[in-house]
Amino acid sequence: MLTTFLQKVLTEADYQPFRLLGMLRKVQAQYQHIPPEAIDSLAEALNIPRTQIIAVVEFYSFLHLTPQGRYDILISNSITDQMLGNDQIISYLSSTLNVKLGEVRDDGLVSLNHTSCSGMCDQGPAGLINGYPLPRLDPPKIDRIVALIEQQTPLTEWPPELFHVEEIIHKPGLLLTQAFNNGDALHATFTRGLAETLAEADLSNLRGRGGAGFKTALKWRTCSQQAATPRYVICNADEGEPGTFKDRMLLDLYADQVFEGMTVCAAIIGSNQGLLYLRGEYLFLYEKLLDVLQQRREQGLLGTNILGRAGFDFDIEIRMGAGAYICGEASAQIESLEGKPGIPRTKPPNSVMCGYQRKPTVVDNVETFLASTHIAIHGGQWFADIGTPQSTGTKLLSISGDCARPGIYEYPFGVSIREILQDCGASDVMGVQVGGPSGTFISNRELDRVLAFEDLSSAGSFMVFNSTRNIFDIARNFTDFFAHESCGFCTPCRVGTSLLKQQLHKIIDGHGSAADLEELSELCLVVRNNSHCGLGESAANPILTTLASYPDLYLKQLKHQEFSPGFDLDATLNVARRMAQRDDPSAHLMQVEN
Amino acid sequence: MSGTLTIDDQIIPFSDGQTIIEAARTAGVYIPHLCHRPGYSPHGSCKLCTVFVNGRQCSACTFPAADGQKVISTNEDMQQDRLRITQMLFVEGNHFCPSCEKSGNCQLQGVAYHLNMLDNHFPHFYAQREMDASHPDILIDHNRCIFCNLCVRASRDKDGKNVFAIAGRGINKRLIINSPTGKLKDSDISMDDCAAHVCPTGAILIKHTGYQVPIGERIYDHQPISQVACDTEADHDE
Ligand SMILES: Cc1cc2nc3c(=O)[nH]c(=O)nc-3n(C[C@H](O)[C@H](O)[C@H](O)COP(=O)(O)O)c2cc1C
Ligand code: SF4
Ligand code: SF4
Ligand code: FES
């Protein structure tokens, strides 16, 4: 049984070790875990050490060495899901299914667990069952689900509306409203010329939408100038930052425009192979995207001699993640695509020179490719006319939390936070998390700040909190998230994020003194300044930015508010202030007033 | 490319392909490190060797030396960060130096002395870790593993075997062994393997040799690690 199944899996993967993650996903789906015999057989067939397979299984949250339930339920633990009552959802599931959180029911039918943000914060509380989405969970919906599970109805026979993910676009802008016919961008690129199209991308001043904001044209040019071949184009659809779901929407509704952007990039950098790294949570998009790719092949937009151009061959393969936020980091993603744990590589060299299979590689965000498509059609100036000089064009936001209209919004860069809050119907705002846990928390005194790389940058996450929310619930949720998602490669982040978690909990639970708060600040800096990659560098942001916004709340939380003169608490806030770009009076502590 | 760089105002020559830490060692300048070892491929995970290069923080063990580079390696803040990172390693595992056979020869301990570490500072994790005493000649005490990856690299690159790997994620990292049972006795490690001798801590020990050199007469009992690292480690170089 297992042997024949593995044969099939191996054949489908063409016995390529770099497709290991995909093979393990299939074994997990079939056997609810990776049995020891499968590890042995795969190691032998792929000629890799068994330890590599074990390391991969242990690294990814969706793979297990011990069996999970045949119906494996994961409930999103994003702060917005928490605010929408994911705890009650879990209790209800737990009691009706008679299974404890974190456990498998005795008969092996069902298991229940938490998962990091599943990319449905606009329709939470949400979860996943065997990898498929369950948005807007409530008791009546759960009753239906429980009945289907107890009757052991296969997922394929469940009513499709249970899995239906809505794409709610409240404010389409420049990119989402452009007319587009398949092939438009490729025709424009070939007509204008490759070098000329790269010049347009340059003129547009498009900067990467995945977070770091690196200039896209510069990345493409550098890659095209590398001597080594083949070169690769990777579309980063890992979208793991809690509160982000705009890439989900783009791949659901605008996939052709994303794939066309990848193809334009391939023409410019001279690449024959593209990869879409799709986060495991977006399994529901997989088949649909395969169909889109197939249609594009039939339309002559992928495959050999694209649009009749002799020698321009390019195709795209979809590879799925398996539950690891760090795989959004470009070099960790490349490791993952090579069938390994997603551990960020050492730089230099960077991926543009030495990426997938150690070859020159462009990794760009989904939205970056979408923008590139339209820049190829309309030219660079058209894009550069919008936004601010340093942040041209528009940005897609995924808005969630305390507002009347959560969903997708597209804004020119430079828009104020206040305007965004008005549009999405937020009132009585206590604070906003711009850019997800790795971004910045701002208080309601900073709403005139603007969305732009030069002020508040966001890869797409925008979470709103009203005055009924507790700042510590937010800081704790985010800090726990980083401890959970740290890949564990480097000491400051592996140990430091767990220490941050402990130390923050100590203060929140009312056991902290002034010295503990100082200790927390110091630890934040050690983690931020010494970590190997962006995850560790930003893991202390939730503490640092909430501390800068509401220092008085932290102060009230301390067991002994009196200070021993040895501590200059306001000075410990210096760092937090600098990173939150604030120095107004409310970001200072009026110390020793008692 | 070759030329000179400065480390804390000292001018140091380097040769083609050297990392900052290698150039420093050649010139007799010690940069604290645990996951680096001369002759092994760079790894960059312990972060003890963090230095400022032209104002940016980098790992000296992975960052290429370049002409005119300005490296700051030793100032108060940086030594403080190194102390904290070392303390993190101490609380993450279970290190009871007085009862450890490696005491006096242990690099983790040596670095702690160098940084004047007087306590663990952080709360202990009290991780549940096991011993693997299955092999007749080699002992593994997982309590003392700091995930420096040296045994992994030694086995793969020097011994051509792949006996070790590091699995798990985040704080749940663990060293695993490539054998059907996961036990060392069923792996193809041998006493002559580099992997059996490379561990900087007491996590991999050779049996039947314990305490042949008495405590008090061991490597770091005589010389600080800053000196040992610049002298003897060079012998292991390829
Ligand atoms: C921890 C971490 C997670 C990341 N997650 C994502 C992600 O989910 N999607 C993404 O496009 N970029 C992500 N990035 C940024 C990528 O490393 C990379 O900069 C980006 O994909 C480049 O594409 P761009 O230039 O189009 O933004 C992440 C970075 C870090 C450090
Ligand atoms: S900073 Fe964190 S996520 Fe990044 S390499 Fe280090 S342990 Fe891994
Ligand atoms: S066993 Fe020793 S050499 Fe191997 S990773 Fe652990 S500390 Fe490093
Ligand atoms: S010695 Fe450089 S990171 Fe460990």
C-alpha cells in the first residue's frame, strides 16, 4: 500500500529531491503523518540522508511525525481572529467533537490545534480543515461541520459554501481597475524592446511590495547581468505576515496579471523557469491556478516560443509551503524550494547572484509582479505620477480588526492613516498595527502619519484596534507569534524570542518590576541587533512600538511602580522612540513623580 | 582581491577569499566565536562574532574581508551583547560545568571566561534533553549541545558521512542522528571521524578517556581562549 503510494508520489515528482516538501505534503494528506517507513523509502529513492527528511518534517507546522486526525482542524490564532472570538470557537469545537486543543481524539477521527494567521482576517474567525479554508466560523456552521465529520463524509462531498472564501474589494485603485487582456504586457514588452521595458520599470521607481522595498528594476537588471545560467523567477506568495491577505485575492482574481508579470521578468532577465511559492494555507487556490497556467500555455503565453518569439521559452511551476512564516524570507524560501528546512541563507552572496540551485534568481512579491505587468503596458511615468517621489504608485492593503468594512483597499502611497480609517469605517480607534507584527504599532495620536516607505511602510497588513482592546493582548499575541515562527538557526532569535515571550508574560501577568521592564528593553535590542535575518530583527517591534505608544500602560502593569534611582526608565524608552520615529511628550515617561 | 582592513584601529592584511575572522586570526586578533572553526565552511549561527563593518552589523565568520573595510569588533556594547548571547546558550541547554568532563577544555566555558560572565542572567529553560550512551566509544549528551553545527559539517564535509543533522524549529531545535533507530550505535560514525572530536562543548565526548588530563591542567586553565584560538586552532587548518 505505502510502497505503491510512494511510487506514485515519487514518479509525479520525477524523483527530484528538491520537490521533497511537495512529496511529504502528499504523504501527510494520505496517512495523516509521515510514517518511519516512508522516511526510509524516500531517503533511499531520492538518495538523501533520512535526517534531511526528519528535519523537514519537524520544521514545517503542517507535517507531523505522529498521526493527526483524519479530519485535522486548525484554528487561526491571529490577533484579529482572537478578537472575533476564536477561543469560543475552539471551546465549542472541543466540546462538540470531544477533542482537546492540541490533541487527537482517541478514535483518530479528528484533531484540533491552533495555527498562525491563515490569511482570512477579513472573514474570521477562520480555520483550516485538512488544509482547506473554513472562514466565518460560528456555532451553526460548526454544528454542520461536526455532523459531516461524525458521519465521516469525505471533504470532497461537503457543501462547497463551507469553504467559500470571499474576495471583498472595497476600494479598487490604479492597478485593480486597469483593463487587461492576456498577453497585453508581453506584446507591449516585445514591441517596445526588452531594454526599453526595463528602462520603463526603472522610471516607474517601483519598489518591492513584499516588505523590504528594494527597487525592482535594479534587481532585475543585476540578475540579467549575471553570467551564470539558468536564471530563475520566483513569485513569493507565502503571505505569512499576520493580517495580510491581498496576495490571496490577487491570485484568486488577478492570477493572469501576476503570471504575466513573471513572464515579462523572465523575458528581461533571460529565464526559462518560474516558480510560484504558494503558502500551504492557500491550498484552495492550487487547482484553480494550475488551470490558469494551462490556459496560458494554450494561449501561447507560456511554454516554448512564447507569442511566436523564437527562443523565448518560459514556464511556471507551483510549489506549496507547509506552514512556516520564515519561508516568506526570500533565501529561506529558496531553501524550502530546494526541499530543505526554510533557514535563511548567509549573505553575501544574495539571491540575485546565487539563488535557487545557486543560480541567479529574482524573487518578487505577487503584487510587485502585478504592478510590473501594468508598468510594461502603460510605461513608467504613468506609475511614477502616483504616490510620493520615494514611494511611487499604489499599495494594496488588507484591512482587518475593529472596522465596519474589512477587506481589500488600494491607495496611492502618501495617504494618511486617518483617511484609511475613515474609509474602512473605524471609530474610537486606540491604535493601528501597520505592516503586521513585524511592522509598527501606532497610537491614536499618530493618525496623521502616512503610508509610504519613508514613514509607515506595510507589506499589506493593516489591523485596527478600538479602545475596548487591551494593548497587552496585542503585544503578547505578536511576541508569541515570533517565538513560534523563529526558525531557530541563530542564537539571539532562537533563544531571544522565547526569552522575550517569558519576560513580557511576566510583566503582563503583574509580576514585573521596573527592573524587569528595563531588562525587557535591553533584551529587545540584543535580539534586534544580533539576529541573522529580518524575522529576528523585527521580533521585538511589537514590544518596542507598543511601549513607545503607551508607556504609561506598561508602567501601570508593574508590581512596584516606585523606582529605585538606579533605573532610568525613560532612557530605556529611547530605542523604542527612535524606532517608532517619535519624540513627542507622550512617548516619554514622567518618572519619579511620586 | 587582497589588501588591508582595520579592526578596532589595527591595520590587518588579508588574502583573497578570506573572511574577516580568518584575516583577524592570521593577524593574531581574536574575535569571539563558537560555530566557526578554521578549515570548516562558514556557518554564521551563534552570532558571537558579530562585528560592525562600515557601520553595519555582520557576522565576522561569514563576511568577506575587503580592502579598506573598517571593522569594529570590541567595544563595551558589543562585549555586552556577546555576554548576553553566551548566557542565552547557557540557559537554553543544561550546562553543569563542575560535573562536566569537558570542563577546562570547553569553548563555551572559555568564551564565558573571556567575557567575564559571572551568572546566567536569564531564567533557565530546563529543557528536557537526553543522553545517547549507546555507542561503545562515543557519548552524546544533548544537554550540552549549542547547535553550532560543527559536527554536522565535520561528518558531511570531512568524513563524507552525514551522521548528524539539526532538526526542529525555534527553541525546539535538536540534534538528530542518521541511523535507523536514531541511536549513535547504529550510525556509521567511527572513532577516527572528525565529527567525533570537533564538538566545542561537552555534547560529544570520547568514552574511556575521561579525566586523563586533570582539571586545572586543561587548555583554558593555562591560557585564555583569546590566545588559544589564535595559536592552536590554526593546526586544524587544512
Ligand atoms: C520573516 C520574513 C518574512 C517575509 N515574508 C514575505 C512574504 O510573505 N511575502 C513576500 O513577498 N515577501 C516576504 N518577505 C520579504 C522577502 O524576503 C523579499 O524581500 C521579497 O519577497 C522580495 O520581493 P519584492 O522586492 O517584490 O518585495 C519576508 C521577509 C522576512 C524577513
Ligand atoms: S533571525 Fe530568527 S528566523 Fe532569522 S535566521 Fe535567526 S533564528 Fe532564524
Ligand atoms: S553536538 Fe557539539 S558540535 Fe554538534 S551541534 Fe551540538 S554543540 Fe555543535
Ligand atoms: S562564529 Fe560567527 S556566527 Fe558563530
